[in-house]
Amino acid sequence: MSKRRLMMLGPPGAGKGTQAKRIATEKSIPHISTGDMLREARRKGTEMGKEAARYMDAGQLVPDEVVIGIVRDRLDEDDASQGFILDGFPRTRAQAEALQQMGIELDAVLNIVVSDEAVIGRLGGRISCPSCGAVYHEMFNPPATPDVCDACGYQGLIKRDDDQPAAIKKRLEGYHAQTAPLIAFYQEIGALVAIDGEQSPEEVHDAIAEVIG
Ligand SMILES: [Zn+2]
């Protein structure tokens, strides 16, 4: 049986977003990224966005109740009825339990495994468009014209606060502390699948496609 209620797990910089978007397109299921939803709320200046911004600016994770609220609303929408791919949620065991209490079971939790050293190398070079949120890499994926966003033409790409080296190390520490119990949780219920995240993006995609069918 093919698996359509999916979740991506992995450290920042593992390529979860890119992989999730491609799978979402191929399988006609929505890609539900809490990071994108939070940044959108922040850009719009909503109450939730302002609250989330305080934590994000400090390199901390946004509290469960804020994240759970927006994910619940999103999963209630029609396009998520046949499946979805969660990206960035659940991030803690408490969030995973909240998801279960909503009656939402996951068919597969795709754990993209990447070493800390590789994460720091990847994220240290990340630059973003402050206008549309597109992400580039100084070495691996530069924009066609330096400093100009390919997607929207905005000039003045930035290194986001959360892509600075000190913030990356803090995020990795937070990631390991919070997700170790999460990994154990999904391992216990048999949903966890490890994917080698240090292969090429194409190989990572093929490994995921084989798992979900
Ligand atoms: Zn842009």
C-alpha cells in the first residue's frame, strides 16, 4: 500500500523542503511547512507571527501551542484529506502526541540523516530573499545574477539571522535535544524510516520514492 500521510524529519539543512516539495508535486498532496507558514505570518505581521518572531530571532524553537494551532487549521483544509507531507512538524514528542490526539496517524516518518559537520557546511553559505523567501547557497546554488533573486527579481539577498554560524550550532543542539525522543517515539510505533541524506538530492529522492511507493 502506498504511503501518503508523510512527515519529513532531519536537521536544518538536510534538504527536507526541497525533497518534500518534489514528493508533494509528484503525489498531488500538499507540502505543509511550518517554517514557511511561520515566516508568512511574520511577514504579514499577525499576532502569531510577532510571537513566533521573538523566538526565531533568539535562535529558539517556537512553542508547541503556537505551532500546533496553525498545523491543526491547515490539516482541516480539503486538499489534505488524501494525504500530506509535513515538514518541520512535529518537532517535539509533545507535538507528536498532540498530532496523535487529533486522530492523525502517519504512514511514514522519513528521517533524513545528515552529520553535524555537513549541516554546518551547508547552512553557513545560505542566503535568502527577504521579499519572497527563496533560498540560495553561495557555493552550491548561487542566483544567476549575484545578489538578485531568481524567483522575484529582488536585489539585496541576505544571510538570515538563523543562518549565522553561532545560530546554526545552537539550532543543532536544540534539534538533537528535542528530536531524540521524537525519533524514539516513531521508532516505537514502526513509522520511522532512515534515509541517507548525504547522497545526491536525486538519490535521496529515489530512496524516499521507493519507501512511499
Ligand atoms: Zn525573491
